[in-house]
Amino acid sequence: MSEAVGLYLEEAKRSSYGHKLRQMQELAIRDPENFWSEVARNLYWFKTWDRVLEWNPPFARWFVGGLINASFNCLDVHVRTANRNKVAIFWEGEPGDRRVLTYMDLWREVCRFSSVLRDLGVRKGDRVAIYMPMVPELPIAMLACARVGAIHSVIFSGFSFEALATRIRDSGAKVVITADGGYRRGKLIQLKKTVDEALAKTSSVQSVIVLRRTGSDVEMREGRDFWWDDLMRGKSLDSQATPLESEHPLYILYTSGTTGRPKGVVHDTGGYLVWLYATMKWVFDIRPDDVYWCTADIGWVTGHSYVVYGPLLHGATSVMYEGAPDYPAPDRWWEMIERYSISILYTTPTAIRMHMRFGEEWARRHDLSSLRLLGTVGEPINPEAWRWYQRVIGGGRCPIVDTWWQTETGGIMISPAPGIELVPLKPGSATLPLPGVHAEVVDENGKPTKPYEKGYLVILGPWPGMLTTLWEDPESYKRIYWSKFGHNNSLNFHFNPPAVYYTGDYAMKDDDGYIWLLGRADEVLKIAGHRIGTTEIESALVMHEAVAEAAVTGKPDPVRGESIVAFVTLKPGFKPSDDLRVELIKWVRRTVGSIASPSELYFVSKLPKTRSGKIMRRLLRAVVSSTPLGDVTTLEDETSIKEAMEAVELLKKAMMNNRTADSS
Ligand code: PRX
């Protein structure tokens, strides 16, 4: 054992780690390969791996030589046991329709749908884009792709045609799976229409499969578009899962970064499944009689990992819901918890804050005593929301697991782990890294910070759930995630050669080694826990004929964490007006999606820039959040920031006046 690892263990001992947790941490640090192969043995491998890890930083291959299939591990292993008739999914549509799918039901549907894909010419390595509402056919489509070795790329159904087209183009998808529509807060969402608009801007797609969900009228193009039902009719169940190399990509999931182009995060099969198997057990302490509900939309990573793959790997019973949390009334969720006797609830701080606003009487109307564990994810949780969640929803008896992780990490990294041993919780802290996760907080030079000192959160790689690359862009993968801190010798590495993964988050450690997440260190926004890049919204704005330049930033929001604020300069011939403001906001919503919709938009004559022409979003963020500007010496023209301040002040005053007028 190196001296460095020894020091790390010393730190672990000083902190308030429980005995069992510390033991696991030590095992994972001393002999990671052995540790991970023990976990991997819980999965079904067509062929066992030859080597646990091949590590050429920053490229890792986990379980090299092993052959595995995700669909087989989620379904076939269960239908071969007494679990075959166990409920896999209790599903509810927003209008109130319900379906129950056992493991056998799910297995049948996946087998048949994988035959459909095979008949359409989908082969191992082909990309399939999935753009669907939260209906059981969405996990069925994903598992069918996994069964044949096709790489799925699920696109959140709240994204609009421009975002969809970019993702289809980048992945080169051959098939798109969608639905005629879906329901959201009582409204019909037209998905097929959006697919048609996106396909007009892409060329790789040969076939479109359309599920009937709403029965609304859609245009079907002869020879390209097929109804799901028609294709499934008479399809055989005989569709064996293809044994795939452990490092075969299971999926691409696009996520926002600091450029206008979303990043295609690639996850492998073996390492990713091992990570999910472990974290479901450690964090959720998943048991055979649990009814587990992760409220995330499958369009985001939480849905991939903890609605689909994680619970199914464990043969768990899950609940899946199509619509809005407050539809038809604010107690929809609490009613569902009572109906299904849900024991584990995993959701976002935004949802909790929203329910807090509705008031606790909605929860009080229902028997929530089945709950035994609560979880949160996606954004920092304020202690007030944490306490409300524990008291009102958890009845004061359920621990809360505040889970920190990212699309890139594949699964949970920092979190309480009641499945191993529950450490004392501190509202607002994700507590400690899981076994095998070496998280550090470092300063600008990569040196560990002192307790309570803010720094950058880094992970000393590799770990099995990690992204393997960015789709067809290994150079960006290296640059974005693994180059900021190089190989700093003041850190303690478990693996050789050493490599530091940059998370893009600020954090600090306290005296007990607990980690407190302090928000993003880059230009990525978290709106209601969803990740959206400022540049993606800016690109959409400048596509409008009136817009010359745009700068987007985030402003603290009491419920959604952050809201979007845009500053826009206009092209000659266009004048600022309220109508144009409304039109531009609508434009962003229509092209990117409603999650990207600015809540405030200001017209200015110039944007604050450095002398080299870089937009200083940091200053705009300070202006909209009413915080000190900080260093402005690099600003080229100080009047630009004055103008932005005046614009924000003006709107504030107008809103105050409106409020006074309303109340008088
Ligand atoms: O900033 C962190 C925040 O969400 C980011 C990752 O976003 P995404 O890839 O969309 O994945 C979200 C679901 C895993 C992180 O860089 N974040 C996630 N979980 C937490 C969090 N911030 C604070 N506390 C958390 N528990």
C-alpha cells in the first residue's frame, strides 16, 4: 500500500464513518480489482472477464473479456426464477389509466420488440433514438435495444425539434421510436409532429416506430413510419439476448456542457451495470418486498439508472408515472404512495419545494406509513426542504439519502449508504463517498482544501460506472473531464497511473470529511434539477432573425433552484418591444423545449465582454442575483454592465408597480 493511500485511510478513520462502511471503503481502496469482481459476480455473464480493469488514462475498460447483456440481466435471470410473476412495474398514466407488468410480461414485450428491431435491420452497434412519454413501452424499447446490442439514445420528451435534431444527427440514429403524443398537466404533447420537424433537418433515420398513446391524428409517411402495434403483431418471443463485450456501449445520453453542442455521454454495459447493482443495494438497501418509486423522467440519467436498469437488475417492484406531480390535484403523489404502499421514494429537491408550497395538508390526507427510505438527487437540497421532507413525508422515521452524482458518473457516488451502514445525517450534505469512490475537494492548483474551504469537487478515477468517452469525440472527453488538474502528486490515488476527473461542481468538506455540494463551477444551469447549458439557449436565441447576440445566465429561484435569464442585442432594423420579448421566449420554448424557457429576457445595446470578446456571464449572474460584481478589470466597456443593471432594475420596478396596482 502506498503512503498516500495510507493517509487517505487515516482521514477515513478520523471522520465519523461507521465501522462497516469504513471496512468496505478500505477493502475497495486496498484491492479495487478484487472488490469490484466480487460485486460483478452478482450479475449473469455469458463469459467471465479475463481482467477487471485495463486503464490507459483516461480510458478505462472494465471487465475486459467478459460477455454480458443488460436485457438478460434485467429480465431473463428473473423469469427463470419464482420471481417470474412478480410485479416489475406498476404504471399510471396521467389521466388515471393503470397497467401492471410482471417480469414475465416485460420479458415477453421486450423479446417481441427486439424481434421488431431485428426485422427492421437494427444490428449491434446501430444507434436508436427514443423520444417517448413515460409509458412502459419506453423501458421496453430501451431493453429491446440492449437485447440486440443496439445503442439507445433517449431524448427527454420535453425537448423540442431543434434539440432532438441535434441529438439524432450527432448519434447518426437509424431508427426513431416515438409515440403519437403524451399527457402533461392535462395537456396533450405532440411528439410525432416534433419528430417530423426534427427529421426534416437530419438524414440518417430510415424508420420511425410510433406508439399509439393519445389517439391523436398524426401524419405517417409511407415506407418510413410504422405503428408499434402493427409491427408487434404476431412477433415471435424467440429473440435471444446477444452476448456483448463488457465495454460495448449500452447507451448514449446527451447532456449539456459549456458549448452549444450537447455532449454524447457514452456508458458501457459491464462496468455500468456493476455500478448500478452496487449502488441500488448500498444506497437504497433494496429488498425483495420493497415497492420503489423513482419519480425521474427516463429522459434523464436518473431515469436510465434508477427507473430502468438499477431496479430491474435487482428484480425489484417499481412504480412509474406518466405525468405532472400536481395533476389533477397536489396530492397525486401521496395518493399513489398510499395506493401502492410505496416503501422507497427517490425524487428531486425542486419537487419537494413545490410540494412544500402546496402545503402539508395534501400529504396529511394520505397514509404514508409504508415509506421507509427517502432520497433526493439532482441539485443541492436546502436544510429547510430536507427537514420538511423528513417530517411531513417521512413521518420523522425515514432516513434521507441525498445522492450526489452526474450523467457522466453513471450512478450514485456520494451519499449515505444505509444498505451498508447509516452514518449520522446532516441536512444539506450528501455525506460521504461510497466505497470505491475517491472524492476530493481541491483548489485551483489541485491541492486538497482545508475543512470548510470551498474548492472543486474531483474524483480520482477510474470507477466502474464512469462514462467511457463522448460519442465520437474522445479528444473532448479528455479535455473536458481529465485535463484540468493533470496528475497532481499531492493527491492520493488508488489506481495507477493516476488521473483526476473534474466534476464541474464546487464543494467543501467539513471536519468529519462530509461533503457539501455548493453548485456548478461552470456555465451549466440546473433548472428544477435538469441540466441545461447557457450556450444551448444562446444558440437558439441567435437563430431568431431579430437577434444579433445573446447571453444567458441563471438566477436563484426559491422552488426550481435556478431560473433562466437572457440578455439580447438586436440586429439593425429591430426594436425592443414587449411583443418581441414574448416572441423570443416562445421561440426558445418551441425550438429547444420548455425547460429552456427564459423567465426574464432583457434587451441591451451591448453585452459585457472581455477585451478578447468573451462574454462575461459571471457579471450578468451577479447583476441578476444582486450580488457583488467582483473583479471587473477585464471588462472592455463598463457601460455595458451598467446598462444590464438598469434593465434589471427597470423590470423590478415595473413588477413592483404592477403588484401595488393589483393589490390596491
Ligand atoms: O451539480 C451537480 C448536481 O447535478 C449535476 C449533474 O447533473 P446531471 O448530469 O443532470 O445529473 C443529475 C442526476 C444525477 C452535478 O454536477 N447534483 C446532482 N446531485 C446533487 C447535485 N448537487 C447537489 N446535491 C446533489 N445530491
